[in-house]
Amino acid sequence: IAVGCPKDKLVNFPYVVNQKRLWDLANETAPDSGLTAIINNKVVILFSGRMIARKGLESLLMAAAQLIKEGACFMMIIEGDGPLKYKYKNMANELNLNRNIIFAGFSQMDRHAYLLSVFDIVVVLSIEDPWGIVVQEGMILGKAVCASDAVGSAKDMIQNGINGIIFPAGDWHTLANKLKMLLHNREIRVELGNQAKYTAEDWTPKRNIDNFFAKIVYKSFNKL
């Protein structure tokens, strides 16, 4: 507005996460006793997203089936809804995943924050995604995030093997290997989560503003 942009051209798109709100909801939401009993003493993988093709859930189901064949012990929660829900449920049934998977449906923000807080690994599988806010949500809560290289937020925020894991989009074989490593190495999961939290805490609206104005100043200086 100060430099003359018309108000009707301004769009508020808060792609960074309100960290305090996420933490408060995660800590204050009442625990789901039924879910707690199911996941007891298991490493838990969370997928959260719309059930549409570009979110890549099929890759996770294929990877999970491979992990079960190799004797891995885990639970997987699928949070979200969408037009392909029944296709993915049928696929999970055909791959014999029913004992290892829960389709949790759509969640409001309080339940979503709670789910993020109680899981060990967050997967973001998109084959096309300009941002992907679940990456930052998982990182803020100190989780090991495994994301595809087609997720914009992962490319910006994750240093592969340091504060998260990146795998080629759609490559369920590589995804299975990465998840196998995370499932069997608690120390790696914890270290990735700690580094992720450290990274995400600096990813704030103020940082965006500072970077934006730094670019303006840089370009203006080069024109002089």
C-alpha cells in the first residue's frame, strides 16, 4: 500500500505457520484414548492431505506393503478426505495393510495439531505441490519429515539427511528404503526432528518481510 499497490490487488496468504497456535493446540487438545491404545509402543507414520492424485498417497501405500513384507513394525495414520478416498481404502485392503493403517478422515486444526504431536514420522508425498504446509508443521513439532522433491516447502526448508529426508517424487522403492531407515533408527529420527525444529523456528512472517525488502534494496542498489 505504501508504494502504491491497489488494495484490491493484495492477497493475504500466510504460508508460514503460527507456531504458538500449533503448539498450544497440540498440548491442549484432549488425547484420543482409542488411538493411543492402537499405536502403543509402535513407530507411527502420518500422512495428512487431500486424497487426490497429486498428493501421492499411492506411493506410501506401495512402500508400506513392501515394509510389511520385510517384517517392519509400524502404524500408519492417513488423515484427510477427498474423491479418491475409497480407491485408496480398496488399495490398502488389497495390499493387506488393514492391520497397519487407520484412515482417520478430515480433522479440524485442533485434532490435526494433536495428531502431528503424537506421531514419529510425517510424510509429504506430493508429485506436484507449490508449497506443502505440513512440512513446516511437522518440523515445528520436532518430527522427522520425509518429503518428496516435488514439494516446494521441502526444497526450501529441508537439507536432506540433516533436518529431514527428501526422496524422488513417485519413487516408492526409495521411499520404502528411507522409511525403513527411520523406523529402525530412533536416534536418527530424534536428531532429524531436533534439527527440523531449529530450522522451522526461524521461518516466520518477519523473516519473509526482511527477505522481501532485502531483495528490493538489492535490486534498487544495482540499478544505481
